[in-house]
Amino acid sequence: MRGGGWRRIASQVGRSVTVWAVSTVTMLVLAGILPDFQLQSADGDSATRIAVTAALGAGAFGILSAVVWPLLVRLLLLVPALVLGLLVFFLNGSLLLVALRINPSGSSEAAPETAVIVAAVMSAVASATGGALAVRDDDAYRRRLSRLADRRRRSHPPCATTPGTVFVQLDGVGHDVLTQAVGKGLMPTVGRWLAAGDGQRPTHRLTPWRTDWSSQTGASQLGILHGSTFDIPAFRWYEKDNGEVMVCNRPTSAAELQRRAILHTGDGGLLTVDGASRGNLFSGGADEQALVLSIATRRRGRENRSRAGYFAYFSDPANAVRTALSFAAEVCREIGQSTRARTRGQRPRVRRGGLYPFVRAFATVVERDVVLAAVMGDLLVGRTAVYADLVAYDEVAHHSGPRSRDAEKVLQRLDRCLALIEKVAEHSPRPYRIVVLSDHGQSPGETFRARYGLTLGDLVRAGCGLPVPRKAERTHSGAEARTAVRAALRRPVEERSERHRPAGRHSEPMVLASGNLGLVSFADVHHRMTKEEIDARHPALLPTLANHPGIAFLLVRSEEHGGLVLGPYGTEIPLDRLDAHPGPLAGFGPGAADAVRRTHSFPHTADIMVNSWYDPDDGEVLAFEEQIGSHGGLGGAQARPFLLSPLALSTPVDDGQELAGAEHLHRVLRRWLREANGPQVPLTADEADRRAA
């Protein structure tokens, strides 16, 4: 056995002995403090006998934890997932009560109420000790996951020897943010793959791609996994034909959008052949799913294994402890960071109190750890295609800023996740190609409300001649992690109401926000209103919006021109003339006109589409939600995500061409999956796409 093997064994033995010793000392201390907890008989015992009794009790507790814990977790799968993670200490404590009963010395006893206290303290101390020794030991973490996968591998048939592919989505990480992080040395794994500045040969290529107008996870991931972004005008929108507000991260909406995409394309998705979907909004047609939002509302059964990833992770008590400790540390970290930002008067800034520290900890710790464990299990059983979404950066960047120190810390931890996946892939039964990508970026900037003292809804009401509240209400944030928490707690409905019923002949306009993209709909009119109809009903509305300094342009339907882009000072440009006369779209870069025209063609595009102000010099936008890092519309880094692919794969696009849209990216990923099943014939990207068609 090599020296490294002996060191690992010694480390494991030392960790176990340390936990046992600390647990024994803790039991002795508690016996001396608590009057109703005894480790000696009524006649009195020697100090040696008392110590042996404590050691036996602590040892029995450890054995029960290793043997009984997985069974308890399986029985508790019906408990909401987040609650299951919080039951770690209580379950360990219950096992300790059993350990006291079966202690061979027979001299330990405790009153029922005292026993609960002893159990809780013992559980906490043992968990803290073991977790502190292993929480940053990625090798130990990988070995534990490998043992879990070995059990599952025995029940699976041998996998193919052709290369598998794992797609890791770093949610919200823009192309420029990634390159800057690599340049600063924050992401050494990605830097090594790109051979950034060390003279080595690169193994991966970095390619930017461009989103649609709706630069958000719902549209991008549906396009990537299911090949269609049709009729996804924003993160949330109102559908007049059924009276519902669709929200991409609501489970019922996600299920419906996935159903529509499958009908539109006639295909099940990217992952239909031996695929796994982990932590995504949509399944991609995968048979193996964990933490997939589109199936979160179904009854548990063969078609709903969304919560199976929780058992695979929490069945190992060391994993549960690792996550519990990291969760607590992340909550404290967020409280400290938000307090520092507030005391320093940092601007821009949004509120980060209430439950947000726990929401952030769930996204950056619980969801990350469970998804990562599921991906590693997939690699170790040799699954063909795996797609996983890590949402940590997106959640933190919304509230701290995309280039903040807080966000950079998250990028460092995500790089460690990639390194861990790479290590596990080395031990998998088949070779793997690791593709890293993002669904969108984020654009910085203060909120519309912070700059002007009113929300987009207030401005619309003013343009309609309706009363405006003196104090602007905060616009609901659409951060993905909040609904992930709700789904884990089995409370997935996010919006205040599922359906909207017009109150009268001329009901108030419905105003929805998706980052720096706003949507205005008149629910009492059952078709998409034209500019002429809006002007007849509210003559001041469109001029009020188009001339406001915080708004860049509007999109409306026109009886004469089909579609119009409206800008300040009476600017009106038909959609078919945008290429020659971009008008207010000039600063948004190439592809903006095509994105606007495509959105105009959707059946459920709002009566008025509003894109906020954008500064091309510093890349800032004004979010209509309470976010200082936003995405969802046009302007800046939000529409420029990245694709990091191995050089062994064919080039995504030929030189001089642009990777435009999530549907185009879907075709590229499909091509790469096909390449693994046949001879590696070098083709140009155009030739490969033509053959695929």
C-alpha cells in the first residue's frame, strides 16, 4: 500500500478516535452538571468505571448512528426536505437515548426530560467535532460519495465505455465575470483548463453566447434542455386566454412550460437517453431527477423522484453534519456581510434582512451540496448525460452585486465544486467530458425605485391617471432560490394569487417585473392591445413611459405597422426598419433588434413591454425588482453568458459566427452527445448541424 493510502487510513482512524474521545468527555461533563443524569450506580463507582461507562455509551451512540441513520432518513423522506436537514441533531440525539439503554455497564440512567437535553448536547458536540474535522476535507467527502455509489453500482448493469458528458450550469455567471475571476486567480480549476498564463496546453475553450430578450433561467434553461424558448416573453407574464400569471420558477408553471416545449418540438429533451437532471427547473426528459422544479408538485411515485437526491445525500450522517455546519456558517457570513455593507453606507444596496440569510444559505449550501452529491453519484455509476444547475452565485449576486466581494467568494467555492467533479470523474467507470456553461449573466445597477422614488407600477398608474401611493412598495423579487426553498418545504406557490379576474369594465393595469424588463397588461381586454387602443384609453400612458429617463424603449403592437419600438421625444420605429434605424436600441448591441422582433411574435407578449435604461459605458441597468444585480431584459452582461467546452468536442460554431440563443445552444449540446456514440469525424459546426437536421 502506498504512503498516501496509509495516511488516509490514519486520518480516518484519528478522526473517529477524536470524535469518540470528545463525546466521552462531554458525557462525563454533563453527568457532573445535570443532577438527573448519572453514569454510576447508587452505591458509587470508581473513576475508571465511570469513564468506561461514558466511553461505552459514546461508542454505542456512534455505532447506532452509522447503522440506523440511513434507515431513519429513508423513513423520513415524506418530511419536507429542508426540515429533514434541520432534524440532524434531534435524530442523533434519539439514537443516543437508545445507546444509554443498551450500555453494558447498566449503571447509566437519566430522567426523561434530562435525557432529551443530554441527547441534544451530545449530538451537537459529536456533530460539530466530526464536521469540523471533515468539513473542508474534499477527499474524504469524495470517498464517502464513492462508497454510496458503489452500493448503487452493484444493482446497475455495466455502463457503456463511450465518453459520458456532464453539463454543469453556473447560474447567472456572465462571460466577463468568469474571465475576470480566472484572471484574479479566484477560479484555479477553470484557469487550468484554459491554461491561463501558466504555459500549459489548454484542455477547454471558452465561448460567449447571446440570450434572447428574456435573459433569465426559465427561458434559457427551457431552451437548453428542451430546445424551445417560444412564447417565454419574461420571467413572469400574464396570459389573457386563461387568466393566469405564469412564473418560470413556480412548479405548476414550470410543468406547463415543459409540456408546451415538448409539444412544440416533438422531442422529450436533451437527457432522454440515460440522462439525469439535478437541481433544474425542467427535467430535460431525464429518467433520473432530483430537485427538479417541474415535478415538485406531483405525488411521489415512479415518475416523481425529485426528492430522491435528499436521501442519497442525508443517508450519510457525515454529509448531513457537513451541510448543517456550513449552513449555520453561511447564515452568519451573510449577516456579517450585510451589516458591514450597511455600516459603510455602501451604494447601491437592497434590504437583506428577514429570512434572506436562510434563503441564501439554502442556495449556497444545501442545494449545492445535494446537487453536487447527486452528480457525483451519477458519474460513479456511469450515467451517459448529466445536467446540473448550481444557483449559489446568482442568488448572492442579486443582493450583493455581480462583481462584489461576496459574489467572488461564491465563485471560489464553485470552482472547488468543479475540481471535485473532475476528481470523481477520474474514478468513474467511463471517461467523462465536463462542459460548464451559464444560462445568463447579471448586469449591475441600482433599482428603479431607489433612483426615482417610485416603482414601474407607480409610473404606469400615473400615466393612466390613477392615484399613486405616497410610499412606493417594493417589487417582488424573482430570485430562483426562494422558490427552491418553498418547494423543499412543500409550499411552492410563490405569487399572491394563481389567477387574476378583472374587477370591472376598465380594471387597473397589471404590471409585472422581470429584472429590468417590465410588462404591462390590461386584463379586461382579451386580446393584445394595439398602440391605437392604448392611446384611446389612456392618452398619456405611452408618452409618460417612453419619455421617462429610467426607461430605454417600449414595444407595442400597431394596427398600421404590426409592431413598434417607442422611444423618447416621440420616436416610433417599425420592427422591420430596426436594422437600418435602430433608434433607442442602438446602444444594446448586435442581436437586440432580432430579440425584440422574436418576442413580438409570441402569443402571450404583454400589451406593453418596457426595457429599462441602460448605460453602455459601465454596463449598468435599472432593475424593476429589488436587486442590484439583475437579469431578464436587454442591456449589458446579463445577455452574455458563457460556454466552456473540452477541446475534444467539435467547435460550437465556426469562426466568425455567433452562438445566438438557447435553442442554438441546445443543438450544439445535442451534437456533442451524438459525437460520443460514433466515430470522431472532424466536421464544421454548420455541417454537423445540417446532418443533425
